[in-house]
Amino acid sequence: MSTKGKPIHRRGFLKTALSAGAAAIAAPTIIPSSALGLDGNVAPSERVILGGIGIGNRGTYDLGCFLDQKDVQFAAVCDVKEARRVAVKKIADGRYGNDNCAMYRDFRELLDRSDIDAVLIATGPNWHATAAMTAAKAGKDMYCEKPCTKNIEQSLILKDTMKRTGRVFQAGTQRRNLPHFAFACELARTGKLGKLTKVYAHPAGMQAMTSGWLLPETEPNKDVVDWDMYLGPAAWRPFNPKLLDGFNFEKGGGLVGGGVLEWGSHCVDLCQWAVGDCLPPVEYNAPKDGQLVARYENGTELIFRENGWIPLGSCPVRFEGENGWVEAGDSGKMVLSSPALLAGRKVAEIENYPATFHVRDFLDCVKTRSQPKGNAEAACNAHIACHAANVALYLNRQVKFDNVKNEFVGDAEANRLRSEALREPWRL
């Protein structure tokens, strides 16, 4: 839907052009090259109209990756904080040289816009799944930061929602689109390492806890900070400014994932890719000697560990097979058990895990209606593995998970941690 002074949406471009055709014959006009896709510009009919939901520090970085793509038009921002809304509008308007970026406090108003094709969801983790499923039901594709879900039940519902609605979902697990990580996973997945025996993930802190509660302070006007909307589906608690950017708090009133979920949603995701994006492990043991060992149905072990890594940067992963091994990290480098594993190939070394390639993968899939690397099924299976490991960590004992029934086997205490109540009116 287009209005005067706003970008022409690609779905309405041809209709608008045809209706203007007769007038153009009588009164020729000069059409700018940007509208025709000339001089390196992308025609409006080929642009993806994007909205942003919850654009803080990470979201601002992601937004920059999107704005660098010539076929993206950023049209609107939603955030519960006025300062963030204004800051993002300034960025967008400065990029386009206009004053068109709309601002919203309630993300449902943004999703009601028929001209928006896709959304960037970079809220706190408490909101990710709820916002993503609401966006899917509104007919939007989405790039959603991680952790994508708060628990196992949300993971299952999110995966089903994306399949049922046919939306393109890209989890913010950008390492899937970095060449050295992709090559390491390819070696494991294609049998180049022999039969896979162990995959290692770095959790960056193996601890499980519950959300906190701080002393109440004066709640600001909702136009400045909408505290009720910030809480969203999380259990209610009084306002305290220290909670506004608290990662663990934003998980809500239930079990908090710590590093097992935060870094795990990257590292375990890569391990899941290495084993062929199969279903999650079926057995999770209590932590011992700084490691938590899980086991897949075929016997391959998924090992969460803090120490013992080759210094290759943050988010290290290691894959071991009967014939060799490979380890990789955020330095962009790999170490291989044998140079022969490269088979003469040169793998690009890209440092600091940029999201640009992941964003491009998402946009291409929006246009082709294909599945991106961090699709909902892959992401949710990795998240289930993280959540189940977190349950074993929290209970400090072994748990077994049934991937058919999607529940812990004969374990009422563990099954109570599969989900949590959501605050009204935020139902999935």
C-alpha cells in the first residue's frame, strides 16, 4: 500500500504504472532512474519492504546489514522505547534522504501494514517466538534473532507455524553462512571424517537459573517506555530500569538458559548441521568434569564443554570422526587433523562472524520462496537440544527425550520444564 511521499511497494508498482499510463501519454514525465532500476538501483517492484521490531544494539547492527542491500526498503520501526524508535528512524531517513520511516510502539500495528513484506525481529529473547508467530500469521517473512524460543514447547509450535503458514524464517545463526564453518560441517556431514563419533559445542557458561526480581521504581510514561509491552508474555513484575536490557530477565518467569541457550543456539546449531540436521539428541547427562554429554539416536555424542579448545576465537566447534577431525572458531580459521581434508580447496577466512551473508541468504529466499540456511526446522531442533540440556543441567541428573512424543521419558519433573505459562493476552 503506497501513499504520497512513501516508497512504492513492489506488489502495487505495476498496477500503479498501468493506471498512470494514459495520463503519461498525454503529459510525459521524467521518471527517475531509481524507479526504473537503472544506474545500479533496484526497481521498486524488486525491493523487499522491511519493518523492524525491537531494534536495540544487536538489531541496529542487523539493520545496517539490511540497509546495505540495494533491494531492501526499510519502511517502519517498532520498539517499546521511544529513544530507540527515534534513533532508528534517524538512521533510515538519513539513508534514504527523506522522512518516511514510520514509528510504532505496538508491533501489531506495524504487522497490519499490507505493504510490508518482511520483518527483522531483534527484541529480547522473551519476545522472539511470540513476535515471530504473530508475524507469520500476518503474512510476513522474518529474520529473527536468537535464542528464538524460550522452551521446548515454543520450539515445536514455532516450527509448525512456519510450515503451516509457508513463511520464510531465518534464525540469526549467521555462522551457517560463513565459509569455514560451512566447510567444517560439510566434512562431518558428508563422511569425509569417517563415521562421526563426537561433536563439541561451547556453551560459554554452563549454568541454569530462574528469572530475577528487583525493587520497584517509578514506571515511566508508556510513550517513553511501554513496560507492559516490554514484559509481553513474561510473568509480571514491577518496573526497574536495570531489567530493561537484562538478557536473562527477558527469558520470562521460567527457566533461564544461560550460555547453554545463548551461545548454544549458535554452537549447537552448527553441531546439528554437522550431524545432518537430524532430530535432537535423545539422552542428556548431568554435567561432570566441566562437560555435559548428550547422545543422538545413532550413538554420536554432543558434548558441551568450556575448556580444551584450540584458540580459534569465540563460538568454537569441533567434529570428530573415526578417520579425522576439524575444529573452527570465530577467527575465521580451521585446524584439521590432515591437510588432505582440504582436497586442494581454499576456504575463505572471514573474521568476527558478520551477518551480511546470512541477511543476503534470507532476502534471496524471500524472493524465491525457498528455505534459508537458518530455517525454522533446523533452528528449532537445535534449540530443543539446548533446552533439554538446560533441563539436565538444572535438575543435575540425566534426562531422556522422546523425539516422537516430544517429551521427556517417564519424567514428570523434567516435563514440567518443557513449557511455561504466558501472560495474557499473549497466546501462541
